[in-house]
Amino acid sequence: MYLVLIGWLYVTLLMAVAEALSAQGTVLGAVITFVLYGLLPMSVALYILGTPARKRAIRARQRAAAAAPAPSVGQPDAGRHAPAAAEQGGIAPVGKEP
């Protein structure tokens, strides 16, 4: 897969050099040629061909998360801080005086 990518980028690089060095060509035209014929199509192809590897990585992360030990049910807060008390005097409901 990477061999085709490197080969195509080499061909488009040579196309861009030929564009830049020709009598009627410009450096801007060479850059546009390299980007539109080389970088853009190969980035799309690499993204599409890399999809199975990304899916495998996502599944592996999900399996690792599922295999992680679950927190104990008796202690919802694993920190060593005291639990917070309920606030007094919040916002009164509509139509009620505090």
C-alpha cells in the first residue's frame, strides 16, 4: 500500500518539477499540480485504506475498557474526601416563597 503511495507521489513530484521548469509553466501551477494530483488523492486513498486498522483499534479499546475492573458498588466515590452536604436555600420553585 505504501509503495503505491510513494510511487504516485514521486510521479506527481516529477510532473510538478516539469511544470515549474517549462517555458509556459509557473511555480504556482507546479504547486497546484502536486497538491491536486498527488497529495489530495493519496490522502483520500490512505484514509479509505486505513479504515480497517482504525476499526480494529476502536474494538481493542472497547475490549480493554470492558475488561477493566468495575468500581465497587458500595463506594461510589473512590476519593478520600468527605461527602458534600446539601446546599441550604437554593432557588425557590415558581410561586413559592423561600
